[in-house]
Amino acid sequence: MISAFDTKRRVVVTGVGVVSPLGNSVDEFWQALVDGRSGIVAEEPSPQVPMCAGVARDFTGAIDDFGPLEKGLKKTIRKALKLMNRETQMGVAAAQQALNNSELLSVGYEPERVGVCFGAGNVSMMPQDFEAGVRACSDAAGFDFQRWGREGLDQIAPLWLLKCLPNMPACYMAIYNDLRGPNNSITQREAAANLSVAEACYAIQEGAADAMVSGATGTTILPFNRLHAELEGQVALDTQHPDAVCRPFDRDRQGAVIAEGAAALVLEEYQAALDRGATIFGEIQGVGSSCVVSPGRVAQRDKALANAIGAALRKAHLSPDDIGHVHAHGLSTHRSDIEEAKAIRTVFGERTSKLPVVAAKSNTGNAGAGSGALELVASLLALKKGRLFPVLNYEEPDPQCPVAPVRSADCEAGESFVNLSIVAQGQASCLAVGACD
């Protein structure tokens, strides 16, 4: 079967936008990465469960956080803010940044030829959304579920569900910018960003669109997300040194760090981008995905990642030797990092010991679906600027993780990279991206 990536319609990135623990703009984000700064701070949701978290402190959800907006659009978005949860707000803000950065809308376009494919995770509701209803059905004996339909439901805000739907970011982006082309949402948690970009690329390559807005938004900070993170795996609890707690591939890593954030990209057909003089950050050359689970329902993340990397390289017509750097998932848990290092070595062999590896989660923490998009933008910026950024807190090599994390900001980015993402259940995704001639 001929891959869509073998067609003549090449897809390039012409705009990027971010909302992150490192800042609410692309420039702030990049400068923090190369300076080796952390966006992780101490959080204490309760005295019993202190945690560190990558918090997008500069993003308040106010209309000014959405970047330069035409007066009418500014009014429209402001009115809708109360219907958006924080994940949706971050995603829409990142998309508006990316559209401004690309200058796509200012040159005129056919609305039917521009679409959206955006990623999200487990978009979380808040416990207080149900507080009034629960109280109405509770007495000294506790909560009575039999009363919920009669007395509890009436206490719930009629539109509360609109804040929890994972397709809302893509819908708002399309509505606000009159993007009438293909519209889709991918909800694969950390793997969602790469898969959303892949879907957007297919739409362009197959001729269904000439440009697409893509990326992902996510959080692991909100109460239910935080609970899931704790139940699923190792979470770093040290709050004494928050900027040092996330340390991918380091021998003394303690666990993952919860976080929030979003990033968006404008994808465009190559010739159209050239014709309008757009700035090109890189070309999407290939995509791969895989899910491997043993008969005992144990995720085989090393095999899934190796499969995804191999598939992306084949579609991109690249060999492992062509890759300039790897943007690792870099979760900073004991098992995940070992499995990821094993996958990288499976694909890159002896070159693994010298192949530069970066991991922006060391700066931001794990923002769920948003992390894959932030990491993709980070490596696109590195590709454009020709240099990489250090993996924070990598001090003591782990013999079980025989990879080469970047330790300084003077390492060359190379001409291409792979962006890796994996979820706990074994779903992996990978994008192969190259500099555009």
C-alpha cells in the first residue's frame, strides 16, 4: 500500500504557539529551554499530598492571554470563556498564537480549505461541578443515590458537560476563525499530539485541505487527573527542590511530575507556503504508531515505541543514521525511561550512545496530551535555530538507560528528528520531522 507520505503534496509547519509552564509565548518557551530553566513549582493541594507541578502561571484565562485579536473576535472569545474549561482555553490560546505566527489568515484563504485536527486527553470535570447536587441528596446517613434523579440533577449547571468534551478545543478554533475544512479530535492522551498532526497531514496530502491547525492541550494537575496519575504510576512527591525533581534518564529519578500546557501548529501544503512567503519551521516527513500489550494485559512500551519509530522512518524514507536528535517522551519514571531507552537502542543500535536526546518534560513536567505538542514545538524551534537545549537534572547516568541526553545548549540539532510519545497502556506515536530545503 502506498503511504500518503509518498504523495507529492508535502506538508510543512508555518506557525507555532504555546501555553506552558515556561511561558505563554514561543519566545519565552524557547529561551527558558536553552537557559535550562524549570517551570516546575511546589504545589500543596492538601497537607497530606504535597506535590510538584508544572503550572502555566502566566496563563490566567483572561482575554489578553489569547494574543493579538481583531476587535470582534476578541469580544466573541471573551463571551465564551465561561463555557470553556482551562484545557480548552489553553488550546484555543495556543491556536490563536499559531495562526498569528503563520500570518495565514491575513493573506486571505478559502475557509473550506482550512481545517482543524486537535488532540486532547481525559478532559476533566471538577468535583465542585457536582457539589450542590451531592449535598441535595445527602443527610446524616450519607449520600443517597436513589434521590439523585429527583433532587440532584436539578442542581447541576445545564451546560456543564460542554466544559468536559474533548472535541471542544477543535470546535472553538474552527468557529472563531471560520475554518470550514476537515475537523477532528484525537483523544489518546500523551500520544494525541503526534497522531493529530498525522491526521492533519493526511487531510492535506489527500487534497481535502490546503492548511490545518493541529496540536494538543492537556493537564494532569486537576483533581481527577491528579488522582489518575497517582493510581497509574510513580509520581514524584518531593517538594523541597521542585526544579530538580524531574530528571529523565538520570539514575536517581523519583517519578513523573504533573503539569499543564498546550501547543498548536499551522500545517500547510509546501508550495502554497512558498508562494505566500511563509516562514517554514520544518517538514512533517513521516508518522508511526503502535500499541503492544502482552496476554496478561501488561503494556510492552519498548516494543510499541520501537514499532512506531520504525514506521515513521519508513514513511519518511529515512534511515536511523539520518536522524539528528531524538525528542524522548522522558517521563522520568523508573520503568518508562528504561523501556524508552531500550526502544531507542533497538532502532538506532550502536549509534544510541552518541545520538543526542532531549526531553522537555524535565522543564515542564507531564502535561498529558499537551506534552507531545510542546515537545514537538521545542524540537521544531531547535531545528530552525540549529541547536538543542539541555535535559535538566541529568547528572548520574543510569546503566539501564544507555542513551545520550543533551547536557548543554551548544549541541547541534541536526537536519531531522523524531518526536516520541507513549501512554501507560502501551499506545505509542512518533513523528519524523526534517528541515525544509
